[in-house]
Amino acid sequence: MRQATTRRDFLKLAAAGAGLLGLAACSPAAAPAATTAPAGATQAPGKPAGKVTLEVWTHFAGANLDFMNKLMAEYQKDNADTEFKVTSIGAGEINQKFITAAAGGAPPDIFHAPGWTPPDMALGGMLVPLSDVKLPLELFKNFDGITVFNGVRYGLPLNGGLGAMCYNKDLMAAAGVTKAPGTWDELLAAAQKMTKASDNQWGIELPNKPGGTATMQTIVSFFSSAGTEILSPDGTAPAFNNEAGLAAFQYGTDLVQKHKVQPVKSFTNNDTWNDYGTGKIGAVNLYPVWLGNIRTFKFKSLCGEMPKLKGPGTNLAGNYWTAPASISKEKMAAISRWITWWYDPKRNAQWCKDTGGIPVGQKVIDDPIFQEYLKTEADTVKAYVDSIPYAKPFPAVLGAAAVIDLIATAWESAVLGKASPKDALAQAEKQAADELKRAQKR
């Protein structure tokens, strides 16, 4: 159920808008080197008579922001009629700031949404439809679930992101682990071999703190692999409190409480990734945008697809360019020309190579630039590309962001031993049902 909301109703969703940032995939605070830039708009008519200044809000920071600005400068050399004014806002606050700005009638011209194109924004009338955009490549259909609502496209993926397990090859070798685990049992066995608790060395660290993409990525991957979804097919009811959901929660809890291959502690995404860099962690759930960072570590890494139970499981996220509903035709035309330039397969392939982002279409994967990257970085990159065909988008329906946060809260409670997996799931189900009714006004 994807109902539209009024602007007045939408203001009430500001807090939920902040919760959407829990899905802010692919944007660490100090991201790896990049060469990217914005997008969003309709098919471009002719160039304007004067210069058009586009205000851009991005959640990129560090090297990613530097290289995005570099790419914009490159575009401006041949397109003097367009100027970009870029503001970097943290991923934890950019959605809510956009909601406030759009409701107040002063949004940026280009908005860089982390995780997905927020359905509350699209259906609340805050974003302009982009269905008429003409790209020089075909996007992967995976992206449609988090960019297309009621048959209308509201977001364009800058790059994709999905979860895969990343392993310390030095710890693997020392423990006699010869390959990336392919199943839940193999992951547990490898983690047990790599754990030396007395030396503060742990076989695995999975994030468990609500509000982080990797936390939900881990849970939903386990859900999918065990055979369940977060929501019912129509998006109106929770669907995770079942045998498969319990299996996922029990497995995550047992890693900490029973098998003791992960310390009893709350971990954010950044905690697990930073701890991995110490060389004391055997495995973490890693997003591809961090591949640039792990190449700087003193040890080598090996990435594998998310381990399977009944089947594969991973979820697609990414970064998305959108534009506000109030944007002028002249600015839309300028944005559209920029989009056409940016989505050239070679340019996108170079961006993915530099940042570790997942390609947005098959033409990007097939490009010689990306093929060479895939060949030279096969140990880390191949698992992500191999996961694309079955990667599912997060359920982009009204209320889903809050439901995801409720599940993550239940996960943290279970793995820290504060509640049994069964009780934690039951509590999350009840709260999720109430939230969906509230958000969808049924």
C-alpha cells in the first residue's frame, strides 16, 4: 500500500524521515576516493540563455566529496551555462533537513538521498517524477523497487550497494580456513576457528545497533536466506515473525551468546568496519563503498557472498539523485543534461572503480574499465557483482523505515541477551503492525 500524503501530513513524518537514514548505504564518514556527481530530471530541451546555478545537497564527505566536486568542475569546463553549488550534510540528518526545506518552499535543486529514494517523500509530493529521463544505459531492475512508486520513477541511482561478508585472509590462513564460507554453518565454523577471545581476537563482528544500514542488511539477508520477508506482499503487515525469522534471530544470538565468537557489545556499522581494520576481526558484513578503505589495511581481504541457509540473501541499497517537485523547467533542463553526461557507461565504470560502488547497469559491468577492475580486484569485487542478480531492494512502502528500525532494536535486544529471540520478534511484530497502520492510515 503506497498512499500519498498531504504536505501537512508529511511534516508529521519528519521523525520518520530521519529514520530513513538508517538505510544510508554506501556513505561512510570518510569515504574512499571517488569521482562522481549528481543527477535527476526530465529529458533535456535546449540550453538556457544565461547561466543556471544548481544547488546540490549531498551526504558525501571526505574524498568522495572532493572527487564529486572535481567531476562537476570537469563538466563545467564544457558547459559554462551550468554552475554547481554543493553543500555536504551528514547522512544522519540530510533527509530530515530536506523534508523541512521542501515543506518550507526552499529545497535544493538536487537532493542526494542515501539508502533509497524515500517513498514518503515521493508519495508526499516532495519529489518530481523522473520517468521521462533518457539515459545512455538501462538500469538494473533491482533499483525499481526503491525508486519507482505507483509506476512513476522518482530517483536515479548514483551507484548501488549491497552487503557481502569480508574476511581477513591472514586470520583465515592462520586458522586453516581455505575459502569464504558459503553457508551459515560454514560461517560459524570459520568464526570459531578465528576466535581467540583471550587475545581480544574475534571470529566475526556483525552490527547490532539500530539506525545503521549494515545492521538491517545483516538481518534482512539472514531473513531472505532463511525464507522470509520483512513485510507482506502488499506492504500492509509484518511478515517476519515466523519459523524463518526466528531461525535468523536465533543464529545471530547464538554467535554472541552461545558460541561466543563475537563480544557482547553494541556495534554500529562504523564500529565493526573500524574494528576490522585493526586486524583482530575475522569477518564483517561490508558494503562495497568501503573497498577503497580496506585496500589500505596491512592485511589482505577476501569477500564472499552472504552465507546461505535455504537460499541466497542480500539487499540492494545505494545512493540516489532526486529533484524537488518545485523545481523550475529551466533547472530541470540543466539537470537533465548533466544526467546524460554522467550516465555514460565509461564514466560510471570509472566511478565504481574509484569508489567501490556497484554498477547501475550491465553496460557498466561490461565496460573495459570495470572489467579490468573486476579482474585485478577479484578477491574483493567479484562477490558483490555476483550478488546483483538476486539482491532485493528494501521494502519501500510507507512505514517501512520505522518497521526496519523496530526489527533492528529487537535484534540488538536478542543478541545482547536482554530478551529471547522469540520474545524480541513477537514484540517487534506487534509494534510493526501498529506502525504500518499509523503510517498508512488504515
